Amino acid sequence: MRRRCSDGGHGGHRAQLLWFLLACSWVAAARAQAQKPAARTDPVEVAALNAILGRWGTKPPETWNTTGDPCSGTAVDDTNIDDNPVVNPGIKCDCSDKNSTVCHIVKLRVYALNVVGQIPAELENLTHLANLNLMQNYLTGPVPSFIGKFPMQYLSLAINPLSGPLPKELGNLTNLISLGISLNNFTGKLPEELGNLTKLEQLYIDSSGFSGPFPLTFSKLKNLKIMWISDNDFTGKIPDFIGSLTNLEDLRLQGNSFQGPIPASFSKLTKLTSLRIGDIVNGSSSLSFISNLTSLNVLILRNCKIFDNLEAVNFTKLAGLTLLDLSFNNITGEVPQSILNLNNLGYFGYLAPEYAMRGHLTEKADVFAFGVVALETVAGRSNTDNSLENEKIYLFEWAWGLYEREQAIGIVDPKLDEFDSEEAFRVISVALLCTQGSPHQRPPMSRVMAILTGDIEITEVVTKPSYITEWQLRGGNSSYVSSTNYSGSTAGGELREQREIDPLTLSPAITGVAYNGR
């Protein structure tokens, strides 16, 4: 019988050889990886970054790699540089270019560092910028048109004294999600080209100096969720197309030169949680459009030339309302039960106690509102500020405490380096007179003006209003409403700090809206 040969030994050798070859390949790959050059920042961008910071006199933070490549450390790791005081100025980089050997600066944040000067020309060399935040500095001059060439998604230039017209080239930023240019000194019209920013979700252009008609091209901005255009000088009728921007959640149109009426199309904005319209030049508006806005938390229609009966509106659908201001309109009727039943309502405008509590509108109601605004102006704050110590939270309660101790001047805005103490006391006294609980104790506006101009002597305020005394005896109420802040990601969280100076958060005691039976 022939013996069958076994090849087991040869198979073992082949397996060993295979493992040897695999090991060699792993070693070779590891050596190749080790020899691969580390990713480095584009030298043009390094030079540009150094020039920009140098012109502004800004020193990199301690966390920044100043001796090596800038695209290292916090610039490439998971560190969040938004709202991060330790990394300011700060950058973020993308190091995926050219087989992960070249890094590009995609985010630059220089926030609230008191930077002085213009936006440097070297910024143009940061060609991969997608997020630029230069908010709250002292940048002057125009916005460079070259910014329109960037692949920008978030642009924040707010709270700077930038000037000149806004370049139409910003309309090329078709990937832009958030644009914040509030509180600047721009001139001229808002460029129609901004209507090309169809991905835009947040638009903050309040207090920016723009004038003229509001561009019709903005009707294409269907993704807008936030639009703040207050305190400019926009003219013409309130655009009817705004009613077609049905993703809007926060809309502010106060302080312009818009003509009424408020378009009926606004009834389609059913996602609105905050609507603020004010100071309409002419026209006659109705309240009927608010019936469908069932998501509202804040409704301010102040000085909107509204001619309507309050009882004709069913506020039951607006169960989420926490702030309601319908003051300085031609509204008739008593406060309906549907308002009194709003369990979340913490503030009802600048209305005097007699109207808010009993639905009686007197000729002295506007005098009361003037007094509230006057005291807020001299104090440089809103009527309610929960960040302060207890005795200062409610402005009028604090003011009366100081007045009774003959220290009324202590309420003046501490940011004022110089002021005439006699004039300040005159304004404070007028404010306390105008906000007396009884309308009969409030002076007519003719007397108010005579006191303010010094034509007649200041009338002594002798009586603390009963609504303040009752408020203090009840121990107050923590359910007042705080001012609405900016939200959204933008170029960080800093836009949330771009608060409007909004005297709309009065305690229920001051407005007389202490609905015990709610």
C-alpha cells in the first residue's frame, strides 16, 4: 500500500510566512504614517492672522500656541470657544485640506476686547472663514466688500460704530445662517441683494441706522426664524409679505417710520412666540389678526394706531401670554375676563392701575406711562432687574425708599460720569408724581412739562402710592417677566448679550396687575 504524504509541515510554514508579511506591512504603514508631515496652517493665513491681531493690539490668550502653529491646541480640539473668556481672541481650524496636511482658519472670534480701528485688509486672506464674530468692540469705518467672498455661515459685527452703507456684496453669502449687525452707525438703504440669503434664519439689524423702504426682496427669506429690525428709519407701509415668512418665531418692528395698518397677513405667523410692533406713523389697525397667534408669549402693540374694542378679542386662545402691552392706542371697552384668566400673564403694558384693575381708562393713564418711562430713563435700567440685590430689583420700590430717606439722587444711572443733580431730582420727582395711584393725584402733562423746563417749582411728592405699600406688605411676587434676550447660535452665544434696553418688565404692582383671582 502506498503511503499518502502529509503536507502539514509545509502549511505551517506558509502560515508563518503570511503572518510575517502582514507584520512587515503594518510596520511599513506605521513608518509611513510617522514620516507623514504634520498638518500646518497655510502660511498666508498665519501672516494675515498675525497682522490683524497686531493692528488691533490684541494679544493671544495663554491657551494659544504662540510659538508653534496657530492651528493647534484649542484651535483643533473639542474646546468650545463660544462664550469662553479664556480663549478670546480665538480661532478654529479645518485641517482636512491636501490629504490632511494643510489647515485653514474657519472661525475667528474677537469678542468685547475694546478693539479700536477698522476691519483690516488682511482679513481678506482668511479665505475659508465660515464664522466671524467681531461683536462689541470699537470698530469704525465701512464693512469691507470682500467679506462677501467668504463661505460665511455666521457673521456678527454687532455693537460697533461701523459706518457707511452696507456693501451689497454681502448678498453673495448664500450659505449665511445668522447675520448680526445691530447697534452700528450705517447709512442708506438696506441692500436688496440681502434677499439672496435664502438660508438665513436669524437677522439682527436693529438700531443700525438704515432708512428708506424695507426691501421687497426679503420676501424670499422663507427660513427666517428671528427678525429684529427695530429702531431704524424704515419708511412706507409695513410689508405685507412679512406674513408669508411663516417660520418666524420672533419679530420686532418697533421704532421705525412705518405706516399702518398692521397687515392682516400677520395672522399667518402662527409660530410667533414674540411679536413687538410700535410707533406706527399713521393708518388704522385692528386686533383681529392676533386670534390665530396661539404660540405667543410676548405681544407688544404699543402706539400702533389701533382702533378696536378690547372685548371683541378672545384672548383665551393666547394661553401662553406672559407679557401684553397695548398701551397708547385707541382701544375701548373694559378688560375682558379672557385676559384676566391668563394664568401666565405677568405684565400688562404701561397701563395705569385703574385701567389694569377695573378696566377704566382715564385721561391720566398716559401720564402714568410717561412717569414709568421717565424714571427708567434717569436710572438707565428697566423697572425690573432680577440680577440686582433685593432692594433694587423693582425700580419704583427702590426709588421710593431712597426718596423717603432724602437720597433720591442715588437712583441715577451709575454710568453717568457727570450730571446736574438738580435736573435729575426734577425728573425723579416728576416720575413719582406721574405714577401716583389715583389719577386725580397725577399732574396734567402741561404741568409736567412746566416742571421739567423749570418754569414752575417742583411739587413735593408726599404720598407713596398704595399699590407699592400693598405690594410690600404681600411680600412681592416672583412671577414677573424678564426681558427677552437674543437666542440662537450665531457666531457664538454672544448675541444673546446684545440685549435691547427694554423697559417692559414692570412688576405687577407697578402696573396694578396683581390678579389675585387668576
